[in-house]
Amino acid sequence: MRPLSHLAHPDGDIAFDAFHAFIAPALRAAARGPLLRARHAGRACGAPTGSRWCADCEATADDLLMASFKRLRSALDKVPATRAGRPVREMALLGEHLLSADAQGQDSSAWAPRLREAGNIAEPAWLRAARAQLVHYPLRHLEAQTRRADAVRRGAAARPDRDLRQAVWAAPLREDPAGLEMLIMVVFRIRRRVSDPFQVPDDLRERHGLTHAEASRRMGRALSALRTANPGFFAANIEEPVNIEPPTDPQDAFAADRLHARATLTRLLTTRADEPDPHATRRRTYRKVTTAVCAIGIGHQADPVAVATQDLGLAPEPAGRMVRRLALLVATAGVDWTDRVAEFADTSVR
């Protein structure tokens, strides 16, 4: 038995052993959602073998646990104060309980499942205090901090919006307010692993009085200008994190159409993490049909109409119309690009 009173034991090793038994299950459960969203686009996180998380998430969980432990140990020496200079009531309450006679008879492992619960008014006040201060408080900015840390680790900017708005090298980009806003949006969409980061949202487009075609052209020009102004920033924040190539030539008469076609295909083929099974199944079928269209485009034998008829349950005539529309999108977006996106989207959701 590791009594809760051991969390206040003078020996740090003994204290951490009890702390780990009590806090770790709840902390990991609470951290799981933010880490999945920040690092895995909402999909499952797992080690190659066993039931642990991936190495990065395990390291993050360990760091969070140690930070929470240090926070408690520091509070036992001196209760932290609020901005108003008053002691943090929950930490004071928790410290009093850990030093009480009751804590000597309470098993850390036995109380751990109750700490994982959402909490209720009937539970002990010290337990609510432990959950608030040692579990939720360390995680309050976890998702944003993880995204930023991962971006910096791969060489991206910690504050890309600040760089684009203030850096000397970005001065030419700020001459186009709409383009600047699009660039900031793209960087953060990529960081959040949005499936179609280059699609200009309607609110941004309407705010600047742009049509869909104009918005696509402005996006293309802004991306090209960014690549010219700072190739390193472009590579780290836009080019390397995604498998989608943005348009690079603003003089290309087909750039806007190509961007629109690629955005449409990305939305059509990519399954979102929270998507219901029927929609995910339909997207898998779209990928099969699109792959067949691409196969014909590179000279291989394939029958996309038959795939659409069999897998989507369409009659031959509507299946043919669907394939013709897909073929037009594929031709505009590029056969090789579409084939890569379909393959990536298929493997990323398995």
C-alpha cells in the first residue's frame, strides 16, 4: 500500500511512487484527447508494439507528470499565491489533507479511479482540489503547446503569425492584406492537420470581397510570394508538413482552377477523424473510383464506372456521369498529385 500521506514524504522517491500511483492514470486520461488532436489528427496513438502511446506522447505525458509532481512538492513547502496575493485555496486544502491522519490510511492506487472521474459535489473537497490542481491545471494549454513544440522541432516558426505580421522579410507580403490573412490561416490549418488547408473559407473571402476564383488566385500569389521572400519559412511551415503541393506560379492561367480542383478532391477523398462510419465508407469508395480514373490516366487498364456501379450501387448512367466529373477534377488537379493524395488518405486512416 502506498498511502496518500506519502505524497508529502520527505524522501522524493517515496513521494513520487505514491504520486504516480494516484495521479498518473487521471493525468494520462485527461491528456489523451489534446495529444491526439494536436499530434495525430484525432486518430489513435500507439507504440509499434504493446499498449503504450507513441514515443513522443509518452515523453510528453512523463514531462507533464513530473511538472505536476514538482508543483505539488513546491506547494507543500509554500502554498502558491494568486495574482491578488492570496493563497491558492485548493492547494492549501490538498496540502492539509496529505498531512492529516486520514491520508495515512488511504491507498493512493485505490483513490486513483475516483480521481479519473468527472467529479461531483458529494466527493471530498480535497479530491476535487487534487483533480483541479494536479491534473487539469497542467493541461490547460496542452494542445496548443504541443502543436507549437512539434512545429518548432521540425524547424517551423513558434509564432508564425507574429513573423508574418512583423518580420522585416515579410514586409512585401503585408502589402496584400487578404493574402497575408490567407497565409496565416494556411499555416495554422496545416499545424492543426486540416485536410484541405488551402481552401479559402467563405468568411475570409467575403470579408475581402473576393469571388471563389479571385480568392484562389490571391492564395496562389501569396504562397508564391512567401516562397520567394523566405524559402526556409515556406519549407518548414507549409511544404514539409503536408502532402499537398500549393500552386507556385501566379502567372499560370490554370493555377486557380488547379487549386480549386485539388481542394475539392482533398475534401472528397480524406476521411476526418470524427466522421461517421457510413461517410467514411463512402469516401473509401470514392478513393477506389478515383484511383481507377488515375490508372487510366497513366495508361493502365481500369474500369472506374464498374467500380462506381458495384461499390456505390449506382446505375451505369449516373455512374458514368460521376466518373466524368471526377475525371475532369483529376485532369485539372493532376493525375500524379491525385494518385498520391488518394493513396495517402487511404493509408492514413487504416
